[in-house]
Amino acid sequence: MWASTARSEEQHPGGNAPAGPPQRSRAGRAAFLALSLACFAYLYFRLDGAAAREGLSLAAYMARVFANVEWLPWIALMVGYSGLYFLIDTLVVSRALNWFITPVRYRDILPIRASAYIISIFNEQIGKGAMAYYLNRRDGVPGWEVGSVMLFVMFCETFYLLFWATVGYGASGPALPPAFGLIPWLAAAAVPVFAVWVLYFRGAIRVGAALRERRIFHAFRHAELKHYALFLLLRSPALLAAVFVYTTALRLFGVEASLLELLGYLPVIFFAAAVPTPMRAAAITSWVILFPENEGEMAAFGFVQHNFFILFNALIGVAFWRRAQRDLFG
């Protein structure tokens, strides 16, 4: 996919690359629509069954769940966490830009990283594209080089979450559902994949040299092992903070869970949250599956936890919007 994208850009230097095959696009939308419908159907039947066992209607059951939440401590907790995540996220992006493109001050990245959260409500990739436009207009940085950095960040995110999922499994494996037993196998398979990837882009593997030289892979060609390690080091405080925050937030929703359990659960949940389903339906469904005895609490928790995070980050973006506009247009 990345190779075809880069090839299209080279063939259409004006940037108007042809759209991908309509059949593939329609198939992708259909697959995510089917997944979304399956998630909502699963949630409805689980919650309706839980309400029936309590002798309540679904609306009354969920109203009782929401009424029992300690909202003020939860809001304070989430506001603090969202702010911390924003600072760490911006640090990771700014360091990656410094590694592979040009020196950029942390405070200069804050406005556009925050503003991109507004666009990310609708589409995460368009939000990343906004950062490329910003740096291109303000600093003259080629958009494809910024795109390569965003690609590097996305690649590292996958292995970072798998790393912490493996640590979490090692720390609390017996307490996790049997399906989590796949994590060590996935981690073992990921090691040679990562090794081949690094060797290929460092030039040790000569097959496919033309693909490696495409501009979209600029960051990978310059990445050394220390950059991957530094990414893990810089990003990990966000995950460890999330373990504490989500464990505490669950208790405010009336559900008990240990820090070690959440260390095992959260990386997997974050993978589910990245699936483009409406209202983070895949992540909400995952919470209900993981805590089957608390269907109502977990559906409410998953819905407000993930969507509040996205919306509050967008509010951070609104606070920086004027600064971003001033940097772009004077």
C-alpha cells in the first residue's frame, strides 16, 4: 500500500494521484460497516439481557448505571490524563521530526499537534496530513518527508503496544482471558519481522532497493535502533499513566480491577480503539467482553472514557487554534 502511494505521487508530481481501486475502497467500507453493526448488535443483546435480569427496561438499567458513577472525580482524572497525553504525544512527534527532518522546537509543534486533534475527531490520518501541511507552509519541509515521520510513528506504535501487551501478559497472564495466550506468540513472530524491516531499510538486504529509496520511506532509511528504543522510552509514560488512570476510573464506575490486569488489557484495548468504528464501538465491545459480569458499567465506561478523551483533546486543539492560524497565515 505504501509503495503504491509513493509511486502514484512520483507519477503525478502535482499531488493529484488517482484514487485507489473503487472495489477495494468499497470492500473496506463494507467490512468496517459490518464490524460496527456486529459490535452494536452484541452490545444491545448483552445490555438488554442484563437489564432483563434486573427486571428493568434497557433505558432504566443504563440510567441507573450512569447515576451511580462518581462523575466529578472522573472528569478531574480524565482532564489531567488528557493534558499529560498531549504533552507526551507532542514530545514524541517533535523528537521524531528532529531525528529525521529538521530541528523543530517543542513549543512550535504544540499548536499544530493540538489543532490536529480537532480534525482527528473525524479522521486520524487527515489530522496527520494537517501537520504535514503546517510544516510545509511554515518551514518549507517537504510534505512527503513529514508523511514518512508519521508513518514511522504509526509503525512504532504497533510494536510499542505489542511490547507492553507482552509485559502485561507476563505480569498477569493467569488472570487474563485464554485468548490473551496469543500475545506471546504474536510477540515472538514480531521479532523477526522487526529485524528484517530494520535490516532492509538500513540497506543490509539488497532485494527491492528501488522501493526502499522512495520518499515516503525517508524516516525508515535514516532510523537506527536507538531511534526505535527512544520512541519506546518516550511513549511509555503515556501507557503507564493510562494503566493508573483507567484502573482508577473503573473504580469510579463501580468496577474493581488491578493495575496488573489493566497492564495486560490496555494495549489490546488501544488496538481496538484504533479500529475506525463509530463511537469507538470496537473498544467498547472489548470492555464488555473482558468484564462480562458488569455489562452496563463497562458499556458506559467504554463509551465515555474513549469518546471523552477524543473530545477533550479536541478542546485542547481549540485552545491552540489561534496560535496555529497565526503561524500559518501571519
